[in-house]
Amino acid sequence: MPARKSEPAGTPAKKASTARKPAAKKAASAKAAAKSTAARKPAAKKPAAAKKPVAAPAAAKKPVKVKAKAARPAPARVPGRKERRGVVVSSAMDKTIVVRIDTVRAHDKYGKVVRRTSKLHAHDERNAASVGDVVRIVETRPLSATKRWRLLEVLTKAK
């Protein structure tokens, strides 16, 4: 093979790239690569002709029992979450209550006692609270456009 102009005379010719290999050599190199990966990974054993159980007729099936969630006691304190006590002023919505939070504190400058109220919407999963109940609510992720609180427990029931 004659040397190229840029290569000095007497240098060996370069190997052909994989793109220029004949099809037989490509297949052989692919087979060798497959063997090396197979040697690294243990082969998964297949069970010998495992028979699938035959499904019973629909009438013979037992009804599935659905377990109801057990009532958990409310935790004493939820770490990292704000907690409030308030009075339920509305429970007309499904699984939602409106809780009035009353705050009483002295004014910073004048010292007069100032009463403030705020209403919060809270999630009541079991519709346990009714109007007039004193409840404990805890901060949670946004559940709807207005709900960011969840009912922990009913402290006292209304008379």
C-alpha cells in the first residue's frame, strides 16, 4: 500500500474502523461482546413449566372485606406545624368546617387589651365536628383554594 503524502514513508497502515469492517467481522465482535456481558451477569433460572391455577367460577368467589380505617388518637404535638384551638362556626359543607380563632393580647404601645378573630377553613374527614364545638386544628398542605388546616380532635362538644 503506498504511503500518503502527509505520512512519512515506512509507517504501518492504520486499522480499519468498525464502520469499514465486513459484515462477518461485525457479527463476530457483537457475539463476543454479548458473551462478555453474559459472563458478568448470572443467568436467571426459569421454572420448569409452572402451571397457572385455574380461576374459580365467579359465583364461587368469596366477597372481599374492606377494612375501615381505625380511629387514631390525636397526637399531643405535631412537630413543625402550627396548631390552633377554636370554635366551629359552620359545618354546612361536606368534610369542611369553619373555625373561629380568637386572639387576645395587649396593644404594644397603649397596653389596651385588643381582641382579634380570624376564620379558618379546616378539613374534617369524618364530619365529626358540629357548630359550637371547641376543636384543635393543625396546619397542613393546601387541600383546596381556602383549606390549609386539618381537624385533629374535638376537645369539647356543644351542648
